[in-house]
Amino acid sequence: MSDLGDYPRPHLAVDLVILTTGALRPEDDRVSLGVLVQRRADGRAVLPGRFVRERHTVLETVRELLAEKLDFRPRRDVHLEMIDLYDAPERDERGWVVSVGHLTTLLPDDVERLSPDLVEVLPITGNAARGRRVTRESLAHDHDAMVTTAVRRARRRYERSPDPLRLARAPYTLSQLRHVHEAVLGEPLKRDTFNRRMQPFLTAATGPRGDLLVSDTGGRPAQLFRPTTARDRDPEAGPFPLPRTASR
């Protein structure tokens, strides 16, 4: 058997599709979906990424990436979902680099803590079909494909259950939850049907004394909800697609 040292070894990298939501029109609570990117020296946008160091796990690599490239240390567990393996020999001009693309999310207030000198948010728009681009500019390497795949999969999940990628901080009102789903899906949804579809997977939020919590945003109070635990709900349950309304 030949010595493994005789074979060329590719570099292994992790690239992150970090989705978030942000204000679109604060006066009516509308939000939009975006992806975090960084700028190379040549001005080209890229996803945050890092080479995997010897004997380091993907999760360790992601934590190092967030700390060293974004100057961000999460206040909650990092939720990662693998997108795909990207191994085209010519995908990276620096050499033979195999990338494991992953999806994660950041809450809006976490994004506000990031330095604009290190990261920016590109809006997500349009059809996320294979081969399409969902950002206004093309990203370097094969990062367009990573973002499109991540958005397409996220949209399928947001047809079925409440905020599965945790883009909103619970507890939230049904309206706030619907706005997040509209941001992900890129279309306005019928309010009453949306509420009926999501309520089986939600539980009323209560205070320390068991009293029901309501919103205190200054308008008419609305009941607050939390998602049920994973063991109490079927992540594939629920009819889809959700009914849309006429475009706003």
C-alpha cells in the first residue's frame, strides 16, 4: 500500500451562509431577509470562511471564524446545518480547496453588534431555483450557489413550521412571526390562514406567576407565543405552501 503522504492533500475550509432579518419599513414592522458577507481586498464580496486547522472540528472552526473574522462571540449556541460539499478543483484561485458549506443565523440585535468595517448585509431577493442568484451582486468562488441552496431549503421549511431557523427572538406575536416568514419567503402571506397553520406548533408565553404575556410595544396588546419543543412537534408537519396575498 502506498504511503498516504505521497498523495497531494487539499485544504479543507468551512464557509458560512449567515442569514438574518432586518427592518424594511419600521413603521409597519416589515422585515427583509439578508446574508452576511465580507469584502476582499479587490472589493469582491465573499461569505465568511476559514480553513479547518488540524484536529479541529467544524464547530470549533466556526467559533474561531466568528471570533477572528467578525469579532463576534455568540451569546447562544451556534446552530449549524450543512448545505453541501463543494469540491470543484477550480473553485478557488488560491489552490485546491474543498469547502463544507454551512447555514446559520444571527438575530438582528446580534448583527447590530458587528462592525460595519468587517461585515455587511446583502438583501436576498428573487427566485432561489438552482442556478439562480439571490443577491444583487455575484459573490466570489461558488458562494452564490451556497446562498441560493441555503435560501431554497430555508423557504421550504418556513412553509411548514414557525421560525425553524430561529431568526426571531421568542416570545413574539403572531404578526411578528408572520413578518419573519414573509421575509424568508419573499412574499406577503394571508394573516388568518397563517395564524391557523402555525398555532398548533406554538404555546402561549407565560410569566413567572403563570399569567399570559402580551406585547407592550405601544399599540393594541397582542398575545405572545413560543414555539413548542422539538419533541412535541413534527418538523415536517403542516400543509404547504402557505397561501399568499396580493403583492404589497
